[in-house]
Amino acid sequence: NEFTDDGIQKLRISGDAEAEAVVVLTNRGERLRQIQVDNLGQWGAILDVSEGPMVLEAQLFVGENGPGIRSEETIFRLPVPETDDLATANYTTPALIMVTAPGSPSRVIQSPFGGVPTSGPLGLSVIDYDHSGGVIITGTSAVPGRIRIFAQDAQIGETGIGVSGRWNYIAGRMLPRGEIEIRAELIPAQGVPNAPEGPTSLSVPFNFLPPLQQDEADGSGALSVNFEPLQWQVRRTLIGGGGQSTVIFSPDVAE
């Protein structure tokens, strides 16, 4: 989480690891901090927030000569741009903070928009996709049931809602490049108290952008953020090849 201490923006992060091992944090490939894991297997750090994008990764080292084990998760902190071009954007926080892992749904810890698009009990959090066309659509629902996913009014799949109210729809090479409309439709389970009568739907505009090229001069890979007043799209290359993109939306995009 992010907080202000004596007028200075700070970022607090924590994790689990092998007890009494060493965790090394890096920002965009550069060594940032070395942390000792306690005897309960927990570690944490408070970092000063830098002006530009932060891409935080962790490596675990056990013993003096042990190999480093890289965490699958990466933390991104991407500040709100200071430009008049986005004067219509309704930003409520100073930055986007999200946690990602290759092939997994991204988790938004702090949205610059302060929330996600919703329609009644249905919410749509993020859309992740890779270079091959695989896509993960993530959202929430306050009532149990099923979620149907549509692209340009054609149903492409259906998924269930977890006990936590979160849902994920995962498909491979399903969507064409270019601009399309993605719609999620909630079908409430029968007999659920306070459930809406009939389906509830939520639509967002989605632009499947071409992949980034690997920046061989930067060990942390390439990173590009498309800033728009109602959505951000974060594209990056991955260590070992390939790439992943994440789209986050303003609540106003569904109006």
C-alpha cells in the first residue's frame, strides 16, 4: 500500500519466504534493497516512491552460495502523468499500483480512478492479454451465479463466480487485434436474496494493441503505458520472451 509520511510518498510491501533467508528487491532491474526474512518466514520493506515508473521484483537467496529464486509476481507503480492532455480524467490517487504474474490475472491494489466499472452487483476489474491472443477478463459479483462473456455481441464463453465473489474468464487466441466491445453478463443463481431480476450486463471498450519489441539494452524489459482519460493500458515484455498487457478502466467508462 502507499501512504504519506511527513509529506513524502512511501510504498509499503511485504511477503513470505523461507525463514532467515535473504530477499533482494530490484526496481527495473537495478538492486534496491536487501532484506532479512524473519524466523516466521515474513519480510517487509518501506520504500521511497520514485518519480518515474517503478517495476519491483524480488529474488530469494538461501545460504551464501545458493542460487537466486525469482518471485513470479511483479509490482508495478505507475504515476499519474502530469499533462493537460488528460484534464478530463477523474484521478483520485497519485498512481496505479498492481501486482502481476505471467499467465495469471493482475490484481489492482490502487487504481488512479479510485474504482472499477460496475452495474448493480457486477464489476469488471481488468483485462489481461498476451502476444498470442490469450485473454483473461477479471471481475467481481456481489451475488452468486454465472458470468457470460461477449465480444461484439457474440458470446465467447462463460465462467462461474468464486466464493469470494471474484470471477475470471480465461481464453486462448480468442480475440482479434483492434477495437472491440467486451461485455460481461451476470446470470444470478436462482433463489438468491436481493439478486437482480434477470441478467445484469456491463460493457467496456477494449483495444487489442500489437506487442512491444524486447528492449535488449534494458535488462528489465520494455514497458509502455497508454494513458487515456477512461482507461490505462500497460504493456510490457517478459523475461524469457513474450509479453503481457493489462487494461484498467475508470468507473465512468461504463456510463
